[in-house]
Amino acid sequence: MSQPTRPLKQQLELDLRQAMKARQDVLVSTLRMALTSVRNVEVAGKQARELSDDEVLMVLTREAKRRREAAEAFEAAGREDLASKERAEEQALSAYLPQPLSDQELAELVRTALAEHGLSGPQRIGPAMRAVQARAAGRADGRRLAAEVRRQLAT
């Protein structure tokens, strides 16, 4: 009998408890940070609400991106110790994120979105990016998406 899948936030909380018992310090601090970010989004606005799995995934994607950018900045500043800590946190978060799109999958996704919306020409980058971002759903970095959209709109 297969176990029903848990909501992502609940899975993060369960994994946090297990990491605490196993004394996995990096994972504990990363999951605490991620859950804090999720809770901050939940209470933002006029009324507190529970986030859907897609919204939790967006928060985790944003946090992973922050870790990646921080690691790059620390590396550029010659702080390899801090860069490796940020990379470890990003790695811990990536376990909860969907598999990133390959270059070929990304190109096909952009081609399909542009065809469905009838978009062509470089002046249509805004609507094209909105269409593509909705389909990519956190599986591709914004820079990669924008580069592929520009490349296909230019041809």
C-alpha cells in the first residue's frame, strides 16, 4: 500500500525533526531558514493563509537562488569558507526542488510556448517571458529562460 504524499511544508517540518535527531547541522539550519521564509510569506498581507505546494516551491526556489548568488559573491571576494557553506545550503534545498530542465527541454518548452501564444519578434519578450515562466515553474533559472526566449525571438 503506497503512502499518500504529504504537503511540502509538512515534509519540510518532518525532515527538520529527523535532521535534528541525526544532528545534521547544515540541514537543520537550512530547513529552519526555509520554513521561516515559508511562514513569513504565509503571514504577509492582510490575512494569514496556508501556502499551496506550488507556493512553497516558489519560496524554496527563491531561497536556493539566494544561496547560489551568495556563494558566487563570496567566491569572488575570496571567502571560500562562506561560499562552501552557501553551496551546501543550496544543495540541501535542491532536494526539494523539481529536476532542472536540460537545454534541449528548455528550448522545446520555449518553442511550444511561443507557438501557442503566437509570439515572434524581439519586441514581444515581455509576454513571451510570462508565458514561458508559467510553464517552467521553477525548473529553470530566469537568466537561462530569458536567454533562450531572446534567442528564439531573434530568429
